[in-house]
Amino acid sequence: MRRTPSSTCRSTLPDGSSVVEVSDDDPRRRVPRTDVALADPRLVEAAARLGIELVKVAVLKAQALARSGALAPEAVVDNAVAALPRRATTLRPVLNATGVVLHTNLGRAPLSNAAVEAVGTAAGYVDVEYDVAGGSRARRGRGALAALRAAVPDAEDVLVVNNGAAALVLATTALAAGREVVVSRGEMVEIGDGFRLPDLIASTGARLREVGTTNRTHLRDYAEAVGPDTGCVLKVHPSNFRVEGFTSSVEVEELARLGAPVVADVGSGLLVPHPLLPDEPDARTALRAGAAVVTASGDKLLGGPQAGLLLGRADVVERLRRHPLARALRVDKLTLAALEATLRGPSTPTWAALTADPDRLRARATRLAELVGGHVVESDGAVGGGGAPGQRLPGWAVALPVETAARLRAGQPCVVGRVEKDRCLLDLRCIPEADDDLLVTAVRALSL
């Protein structure tokens, strides 16, 4: 028998194999059993909040560290508690200091407090598709649909699906599957993450009939293409780019006179005109111009949850509603609740950021620079999310060394700034003023 330095001994069995025996004084014997560790009140509470599996994984990792000698056995439970995530989701709250209001990578529109509260209400059993007075089935999401109709009275009827692309797919499928969709070559956009309009339309079973050129399309181009095989004319707002110079396009009002239903994709979710964004198309204007149906996103300028909005003529919307694809694209109760609260509730964080007073932004940036260092610089914000390309949102930011950006992203809270001209810019446009001190704490923590 040979004793090893780690308070173990190795025995050789008759068959030639060996086993390692742990001596009574080996510290590994003091590693708490899993059930004992999980009985600690802190871990019991964490299991109720995070789920037993997440907590058990933390305990097993701590036990492994103790058995390897990297952790004292008595510290197993403390180590497991410290290693637990703050929440059951891996998503992290972020302070958006980029100046981009509808930042797609950061989830686009932050919900209003009213919408957040509505989501909490809808998390349990709710009458999403039930008439409590009559005790029978009711139209799904009728409250949200009524709120959307009230927001755009020019729409005879409305429908909500799970995102803007889904709204466009449903409209073109129901109106033009097996037929032609007439669209300008100047509007054959890529909508992000490599998804392109031609591919999207082709997936519906419709055939694209391209007209005009990249920079100029005329009414006669559409007129020559529209015929008995036309399912619809598609008018797409090229929301994430601009073509300037020798250009021409055709408005919805002119297209509506051609006889085929016009599907107008306004994209960014502006329901009615707004003076801040004079060049951005809106649903009300498109409907008044004669569009059969308008499609838009709910998580952009509307400031609500991800959703695809369809507004239009009653007969067309009903046709879309009855299409089998509508069931596959329908939204859940949480989205319906958040959408209704967004439409009926107070102004959203999106519009607070879009309309932020530049003088107030400068004062906040000055205070931040005084507290954490850096210097105040002019900073133009952006609408983001493909909305209002080229629109300037004048503001101010605090410039810090460029290496600060990565360290702030790794901190707690996570702060995402904008790297520009070899500097890290902290633009306060999208950060609620109530969170300014939280940002100060995050920056100061870098020097600790």
C-alpha cells in the first residue's frame, strides 16, 4: 500500500486493478453533500426564484472546485450562492448610451411602464379569447384590435401578427399566391440579417414582377405591368437607406388608380404624421391615399412590442384573417396586452428619446463629465430600426477613452456606448434621467 501526498492511499486488487481510498483526514470528506448544500436557506430561496436546475449546477461546480483543492470545503455553499445568476433568463438589462433610439440589437423599442404592467397582468390566466359575461369564446385580442382601430380611424379593420415581415408575408400570400406582385426595382430592399424582399415574396408562392429602375420608376411602368394576373401592387418604403439625385417614384394615390389592390409597407410603424419626421410615411396617409392594406411594425416608432400591424379595407383584412397562415403568425397574449397598453397609455420611452431637449441633454452630459471625467462633445442621435434614415437628432455625449467601451459592456450594469473616431461616446438620449446616477456608478466602478 502506498500513501499519496493528498491523504489518499492506493490499493491493488487481486485482479490487478487499483482503487484510491481517501483517508479520514482528507479535506474532500468535508465537502457537503448536494442535498445538504441545497437545504441552505439562501439556495432554497434561489431555487424558488431561478429553478432547481440552475441552483444545482452552481452547487455541483462548487463541489468540483473543493474536490480539486481550489476551494475550501466550507466555502462550497457560499461559492454556489455567489455564482448564481441574478435572473432565470440570460438576457441582460442594458443602458443604451449609443444615441440610437430603436437599436435592433438591443431589442428596439423599450416598453412603457403601462405596457410592462400589462405584460405582468397577461402572464396569468386572462380573457384573451373569452367572453366572461356570456361564458363563451370571443374574438382574440379584441381590446388591442379596438385600440389600434381607434388610433387610426381611417382603417376599416385591423389585424395583428407577430412581426412586420409576417404582416407583409400574410398580405402578399392572401392576395397574390400563384399570381404576380408588382414592385419597383428601387424598393427591392434587404430588411436586415440578410433577409431580402425578393426572397420573402418568393416564399409566399407569388411571382415578382419588377418594374422601373433602381433610381427611377414611373406610373407608366406600373400600368404596363398590371393585368389580369396581378395579385397586388406592393409599395415599400426603403426605410434604412435613401436614394438622392436623379430619382422618381410613384405615390400610393397614383398606384391605387390602377385597379389592383395596393399593399403599402410603411415599415417603421408611424401611424399618423409627425412634424419631427416629415419624410416618414405613415399609415393614415397611405390609407387615405387608397391603399387596400398597410403593414407596419409595432416595435419601432409606435414604441410597443414586436408585432406586425395590418390596417385596411374591411373585406381585405377579413380575407387575411381567414387565411390559414394567419393562425401560424398570430401573436400571444403578452404581445396583445403590451400593444393595447402602448396604444391607450401614456407617451412611450421611444418618443421621450426622440423628442429629448438638446439643452437638457447637454446639461446632463456636463454633469456626467464632471463626475466621471471625459469631455462633452456634440453627438447626433439616430432613429434606428430602419426608420427615418439620415434624420439628425441633435444632442450631446461624454467622450471617454476608446478602451472604456469594452469594459463598460462587461460591467454591472452593462453599458453600451458608441465607438466613434477612436473614442467611447456616452450619449444620454436613450437613458432615462432617473438612471443617470446608475451610469455614473458604472463608469466609476472601472477605476476600482
